Amino acid sequence: MTHIITSLCVRDRGCIDVCPVECMIPGQPIKEWPWIYIDPDTCIDCGACVPECPYAAIFPEDEVPSAYTAKGGEYITNVGLTDHFEGTNHHGNPIVLDNARQLEAGEVVDFTPDIKPNYDFFKTGPSYSAKDIDDGK
């Protein structure tokens, strides 16, 4: 079993700092791979990343919500979204995303489709080579 980062991820990177096996990679290019991904073959399922995510975007794979009810104000990032998100990460560095959407209070979102991109990133996507792409961070 692995942990899954869902589209609630806005690339804070705190999760990367605490991962003991360095299995988390920010997706590149961002328009195709908008969040951080966990290598399911390397993840030891320790859960250290979960409390470090200020956006509550990380779940054990078997607990990824199929009916998440938004509190309102959360952002999701995904391919094809066109709204803008700006913030800062836990290091104080800027986060700017142009593939986001803010959720309305009470909106229900199924995050189970976010499981597949976590596997695809490492099987058919850029995988660890994304670490070599300069994303300005």
C-alpha cells in the first residue's frame, strides 16, 4: 500500500522534506503533472508526509475520499483547470499555479481518480527525471 497525493495539492513541498525514502517528486511540466507524486514502489507507507501537508491532500490509498465535502476556499489543481492560485510554501517561497480551481463550501469532490496519475507519473510519465527540470523553485 502507498500514500496518494490528491488534487488538493498545491505543491507546498513540506511532504518532500520529511520523506525518509525520498519517494516524492514535484510533477514537471506543471501543466501535465500539476501536483507532487509519490512513487508507490518506494513509499514505505510511514505516513510522515500526511501531517506536513497544510492542505490535507495526502491519504493512504485505500482512504482516498470518493465524496470529499469541501469546507470552502480549498483549491484543487489538475490538468485542464484554468483558474489561478497564488500562495507561499512552508519555506516562504512563492507558489503560482494556473491550473487550479477554488472549491465552494459544500461542494462534493471524488478524489479517487487522482490515484491513477500517481502511478502513471512513475510508470509512463517523467518519474524521477522530473527532479532535473528547473521549475523555478
